Amino acid sequence: MLLGTLIYGFINSVILALVALGFNLTFGISGVANFAYGAFYIFAGYGAWILLNTLKLPYVLAIFGALVITMILGALMYRVVLLRVRGMAISEVIATFGIGLAILETFRYLGFVGFEYNLPVFIDGSLEIRGVFVDYQRLFIVGLGCVIALFLWLFTHYTKIGLAFRGIAQEERTALSLGINSDWVATLSVAFGAGLSALAAILILPLGTISVEGGYDVLINALAVCIVGGLGSTVGVFVASFLIGYAQMITSTYLEPHWIMIVSLVAILAILALKPSGLFGSQKELEERI
């Protein structure tokens, strides 16, 4: 049981990191807390299902189409709505949460409920690791998760767009003086964040079914990881993912699976009470602001 907890705790931690990366990227660059993040995740899942089962596209094209459409939706959300409330944090939260709520409940209204909404696994079968069976899809998620993390690091350090992202994140006024358009960079950051949520959905949703409620769970998990790790901190995302990931797995193994979401909520409350900026956050603590 201990080995199984260690293996599946590691897999769960990588899944949490994948879920949170897009939210963290968007906030770290543009300062926008995208509360429509979970809705984008589910939108990509249903989008891929529709392209695959209704339009009968090949699975690869369905995945690509879902990723592109989700990124376009994220960019449109910023250009049409968020651009008008940029800098007003409460308005941004209300706007993105309202958009996410509208997306999710529209799918419910259209009847997208039930166990028939699922995506096929990329690789079927399982591998035995010293008596513990792990399916290939989860191993594929772990491998691709590491590749995505490496790609994001290379992208932000060695491409013009990535360097523009870092410039805006570090010092927006200086970046503006160098000719970097902050609104377009913010648009791209929201689109990239939406794309990362879609990629996470394509990888993770084959493990279960697509449901409207899953969007709310994804948002809570992404918030928990980012708040515990420190909003905008990539290192914090990975550290918090492993802390929460193993805590969830231990809770599921030794208590009951339905307590898993409580772990994320408790983690949020605990870190806000003890260290509001998060483990690796750059925001000032309360005593520093007084």
C-alpha cells in the first residue's frame, strides 16, 4: 500500500502541476486571476469530444482543434471583456468567474451530462511496478508533464515572446519603454493559459468522464496550488503540487476519496492564515504593509 501511495501520489502531483501551470502563467504575466480557468478546461474536453464524435475528425485533429479554439476563446475574453476592466482586480475576478459560470452552465443546459462523454486514452494497457499496476495513460501524463515544464522554461528564456512575457512580469513600465505592448502580451498570456488548461484537459480527462462539475474542481485545485506556492511563482507551483498531491493521496488512501477536495480548501485556508503570500510568493506580507 505504501508503494502504491508513493507512486500514485507522484502521479497526482504531476497532474496538479499541469492543472495549475496555465493559471499561474496568466497571473504571473498579466496579473489577471482567470476564474474562468476551470471552464476553459471543460470547454476543451467537450470541444474535443464534439470534434471527435459529432464531426468525426481524427483524434489528433480533434485535439488540435480543441486547443486552438480554447486559446482563441481566451484571447477573445481578454480583448472583449478584461481589457475594459484591466487593473481593477475585483472586476477582473467577477468578470472571469461570470464568463466561466456561463460556459459551464451552458453545457449543462445543452444536456452535456452523463457517462458517455469521455475521451479515449492515448495508450491502452498498464505496467506493473513491484505489485502496483499503473496504466500507461498516467505514465504518459507524467512524461509529457516533464516535457511541458521544460518547454515552458526554454520558451520563456529563449524566445522573443517568452522574453516579452518575462519583461512585462518583472517591470511593466520598463518593458513599455522598450516598445513591448503590454495589452497584447497580456492577451497572449491569457490565450497561453487557456491553451495550457486545454492541454491538461486533453491529457487528464481520458482517465474519467467529462462533467460540468469538474470545471469547479479544477479551478479550486489550481487556486490551491497557486496560493500555497505563491501566485506567479513557477517553483512554488511544483512544490505546492507535490505537497497537496501527496496530501490528497494519503487522504484518499487512509480516509475516504470524497475528502480529497477538502484537502485543497484546507490548504488555501491554512496558507492564507500563516503566510498569505504563499511559500514562494513575492507579495508583501501583512506586517510589511502596515
